[in-house]
Amino acid sequence: MRCQRPAPRQDSELGLIPMINLVFLLLVFFMIAGRVLTPEHFDIQPPQADRRPASDAAAELMVAADGRLAFAGALVSEEMLIEQLTHREHDQPLTIAVDAQFEATGLVSLLERLYAAGMTEVELRTLARH
């Protein structure tokens, strides 16, 4: 009579724990990456300047050459923008990327409306001249 050894018991939880850890790490990574990279709704070519901007922060407000606005990654109307800015903390400057083809009078009008909404500091994104 031959003696058979019982098959080694496999602990199914041992293989599952590292997979759960990996899934949670990937989840956290994509949650962070999704917030860091905001989608650009239109292509903007900022004006050139002799100085570099004071900070390298991403633009919160984007203005296209035809006047379309995107705020915090979403297309908005000017009225929606003003309403959102009235509920915002005003301790940091609003970073604006404006297309170089956008009319200066339109930018002045937008800045006046932003000031009326409580924005006292704005930073304009520019490209450094080569």
C-alpha cells in the first residue's frame, strides 16, 4: 500500500493581498494624476515677454482667441466665471493664460469684471522670448 501525502494547502488570501495593495496604489496614482493634469479645452498661444513669469503654476483661467473661457478645467461663460470667483478665496492671484490673438480691449474688459468680482491680483502667463 502506497502512502499519499495530502496536497499542500494553498492559502488563497496570501495571493490576494498583494493584488489588493497594487489596485489601491494604482487607484491613488490615477486620482492624483487626474487632478494635476487639467484638460485644455482649446489651444492657446500666450504672448511673448522679456521676463519669465513669477511662478510656474498652471493657468486656472484660459481665454481663447475667440473669447471662449475655461476655468479650472471646464468651459464656462463669463457670467458663470464671475459667479464662481465670488465664492473663491482671494488670497492667491488668479493665473490667466490668454491667447496672443485675443483683443486687448476684451482683456481689459475681462480684468475689470474680475476686479469687480473681488480679484485684486492676477498673473498673466507668457512665453519667454528667445
